[in-house]
Amino acid sequence: MTDVDGAITESVVFLEHFRDLPDPRQAGKVTYPLNEVLLLSLMAVLAGAEGFTDIARFGKKKLDFLRRFLPFRDGTPSHDHLGDIFATLDTDRFQRCFVDWVAALADAPPEVIAIDGKTGRRSHARSKGKAAVHMVS
């Protein structure tokens, strides 16, 4: 199995843990599917991205690579769009999906899994009762 084959398998495992995360956006107005946004964000953070600007930059530079995993028909979202998308997500459900995924990694062959967290600036929507987005890498 090549590294890309392994990465594809791992990306499918990652996305499986997030399949029940609801996408609150209006279906007919979605340009960037949630699974693409999540995969982009994961890969960018694993590559060292520290915020939405870094994630957007990674997406533009690595679009051909990302298309090995998912279509990304409309390319990748801007940093502002990423912030808007993450601000709409149910943070409790997102956290549960993430914890389940990390727990599944713990069952993988023994390796060290380092986790670091950051809170996205201006990612909250107080008027809608949404807390800030917390990113974990």
C-alpha cells in the first residue's frame, strides 16, 4: 500500500466519525460540502496550519492533492468562508465526533498522539448563541 492509499483510508476513517455532524447551512446554497471543509481543515492543521487563513492558503496550494480524496469541485473556501462555516456548527456535536475519532486513533498501533488547541478569533456568533470555534491539532 502506498502512502496515498493509506492517507485515503485514514481520511475515510476520519470522515466516518463526522458523518452524523449536522450541516445547518441551507442545502441549495452550499458551495463547499462539509466533508470537504472538514478534510481540508484536518489536513491543513496536520501540515501546520494555525488558523483559517493558513487553512485557506493550504487549500489553494494543495488543491490537486486534496482532489485525490474528494472532488473539491468548487475549489476550497476562503478564510472568511471557513470561519462562517465553522461558526454554524454545533460545537458539542463536533467535539463528540472529534473525541470519537481520537479514541479510534488510540486503538491504532501504538504511537504518540499530541493534541493542541486554539480558539478561532471572531468565530463566535453571540447573536445566535454560538460559542467560539475551538480548533484542535
